[in-house]
Amino acid sequence: MTMTIRDRYAPSPTGLQHIGGLRTALFNYLFAQSQQGTFILRLEDTDRTRFDDAFVQNLYDTFTWLGFRWSEGPDIGGPAGPYIQSQRLGLYQEHAKALLEKGRAYYCFCSSARLDALREEQAKTHAQDTGYDRHCRELSPSQGAARVAAGEAAVIRLKIPFGETTRFTDSLLGAMEWKNEAISPDPVILKSDGFPTYHLANVVDDHLMGISHVLRAQEWLPSTPLHVILYQLFGWEHPVFCHVPMVMGQDGKKLSKRHGATSIDEFRREGYLPQALINYVALLGASYEEGKDLYTLEELCSCFSLDKLSKAPAVFDYKKLSWYNGQYIRMQSDEALASLALPYGIEAGLFGSPGTAPDASRRAAFRAAMGLIKERVSLLKEIPDKIRYLFAEPPLPPLSEFIPKKLDLPKTIDLLAIGRNLVAPLGALSDSQAEAFIKDQAAAAGVKLGDLMMPLRVALTGSRVSPPLFGTIRILGTAQCLSRIDRALALLQLR
Ligand code: GLU
Ligand code: ZN
């Protein structure tokens, strides 16, 4: 019998979606896809103080943009719903009560003042045992129930079995064992307001939702022994655990704001493409085929497996990501790239004041310009500045910029005058034809090709370094080219 694979991404909507979350979601998605399994989204929204609806919206927006989806979740439902923990409170309460009845959990009436004092005392005396002192552990269930019935506020704590060792196998890290003494003493599983803590809700849901594999970041590893105990006390089999190494910055510290963008929103705004982000993040802590860098989502789905995960921490390399982005930019058709880049052009004021949309002819020029810069950018947001000269006359650079090496001003004026005559024919030729044509013209005039092109380039683009000249001439059109050359000639002839 083959096992039905079910896994999940279970974010807490207390922040924007970031690289670490994307990696967890993606690995779960890829694993499920590779096994004909089911990938589930569950919102772990029990931390009400840090919850914000905007983060839920950000989650949906992010995954819509990324283009991979769960097949059960809060927005689409499914057989194991609801998929939002705050809508499942009754279930957690029921399960906490079941543990109470089995004597595996107990009511605790300690006030926060008592717990604060306890913590202070432990800190002052550098106590070996820290955390809750199990003060209420020996209250009998009936005593506890009576006080609760009388209206006293209580939390429910888990009775961590004394003197035992908790063992489980992590499919990546191997055999794990923790002495129960090393596990947080009798953690709260249900708060006094009836909300569960992470541990209870997570375990109850993974069980009730039929989760077969828990694939999550290693920061959750310390919680796992506690989860294993919960599974045991409930009498349930626990899922397969697989804790993937954290994503680090280049300095070996956990990836954070200090290293650069970390939220998916920021990457999106800077002009990364979802395909590049997915491709790169899929390689953070995993390797697939030797020597292969570029993977489509479909390819990743078929080649992903748990044994391709690495135990070593993954290092996030912004340069590598931008290389990937450049690759995916080059794979776009001109039209597709133009659609992606257009919002950046509009915002950068390429077509008038910032926010102004292009008319049809400028939109067409923008599309044509994509072919000129596709090979030269790695981020969408770099595009407007690279092609601004096509939409507005660039400022004239200093005279010296026009003059080719070893030549002087009069010679430069001659060269530009020759170039002026070539603009109309060049504009009607393809790149390869244009190249042959201008070579012939240079030879006929007895000048070097480079010397002929340089003043022309500076006159048309405002710079010695620019996107390809022939494409530029075609996009600008003869009239605009002539007017820019005349403006340059006027400047040169003033001297
Ligand atoms: N809610 C936890 C998180 O924010 C879930 C951890 C887990 O996958 O168990 O990542
Ligand atoms: Zn207590």
C-alpha cells in the first residue's frame, strides 16, 4: 500500500511573507507534487496580539504572484477544513480536555504575578531549573475543575512525563533524542482565553488533517520533542519529520534585514521575476542534477525528493539570485518583458511625469527597446534608466566625450557629419545588414569603424556606453536622430 502524502505550509500571519517561508512552502509543494500528494495551506493565527489581516492578504498576494498553489486551504476549502486555526478553537479545547481527563494535563491557576516573581527569582539565583515550577501539577482533576467552575481563570498545562527520554527520527537529521528534563517543563497548551498555544494546535491539526510529512525549518526542531510527547499522549502516530537547515546570510548569521531584502514583496518591487525566485529558492539547501542551474517549476516538481536536501545551512547569495533573474529576463519575449517592465517605466517617469502611461507609439517604442536591453539588465527596475534616452533627449555630455581617442575636434565634426548621412539608410536595415553597411561606409571614407560610431553614439544616446546603436536608430526614427545629431554638431561647432 502506498502512503498518501499530505503536507502543509502553516504560516502564522504575523509578518510579511519572506524567503524562509517561501522556501518552506516551496519544498512542501514540490514534495507533494513529486509524490502525487496534497499540499495544504493552514493559517496558524492563534497569536492574536501579532495577527494582522494585512499579513493574510500579503500571503495570498504573494502566492498568486509566485504562481504555485495549495490544493486545500482557507480560500478554497477542502475535506479537512476549516484551515484557519481561530476557526477551530472548539477542537483544541476538546483535545485539551481529553488530556485533562486522562491525567496527562492539568489546570494551572498561577497568576502572572507569581510567574513573573518565579522568573525573577530563577534569574537572580542562576537556578538550574528554569521555567514553570510545576506548582499546580499535583492539584487533583476534581479540585481543578471545581475552581474553574467557580470562575477562576486557568490555563491547561501538559504533564511532561518525568524521567523519560523522547526519541524520534528526523528524515534528514537522523535519530534525535531528548531527555524530558530538557524539554520546557509542563508548557501551556490552552490559554485562559480558550486559545491554544502553537504546540497543541499544530499537533491536533496535523493529526486531524492527515498530515503525513512535516517539512519545516530547523528553528522548529526544539519544539518537536514536545510535539512527539503530545502525539504519544493522544495515542496517535506522529508524521514524518524533516527539519531543513536555516537560510543564512553570507556572514553565516540567520538571513535578516541586515543582509538586504527578505520579504517577497521587496524582491517583487525590485523587479525579480517569480520564476527566478522560485528557481533560486528551490536550490537553497537542496541539489538536483549535477551542473544544471535552471529549472522550471514543472522540472522541480519531478526531480524533488527528500534525499536531495542538504544538512548544511543554505547561504543566501543575492548575486546568484540576480544572475538567475537575468537569465529569466532574457527568456522573456519582448512583448512579455515589456508588460513586466512597463509599470517600472511609468513610475520612473519615462513617458512624462511619474505615473504617466505611454501613448501607443511610445508603448511600441518601449516594446522595441526590450530587445536592446534584455541582455544587459538583471532587474526590471534597472530598465527605465537604461532606455530613458529613447524617450527624452539626453543632456549633452561634455565635448571631450565625443572625441575618439587620438583624434581632435575638427575630425570629430567630420565623422559626425558622415554619420549624419548614414542614419536614414541604417534605420531601414536589420542589425546584420546595418553592420555590413556601416563597415563599407567607414572603409569608403577611410576612417575606422569605431571612430565613426563613437560620436554618433554619443550624439544619439548622450553616452559612450549605451545599448546597441542600430536598434537605437530604428527606434528613434530618422527625424529624431537628425535632430539629436544637429544639436550635437551645433555644440561641437561652437568651439
Ligand atoms: N506556525 C508555524 C510557523 O509560523 C508553523 C511551524 C510548523 O511548520 O510547524 O512557521
Ligand atoms: Zn500553576
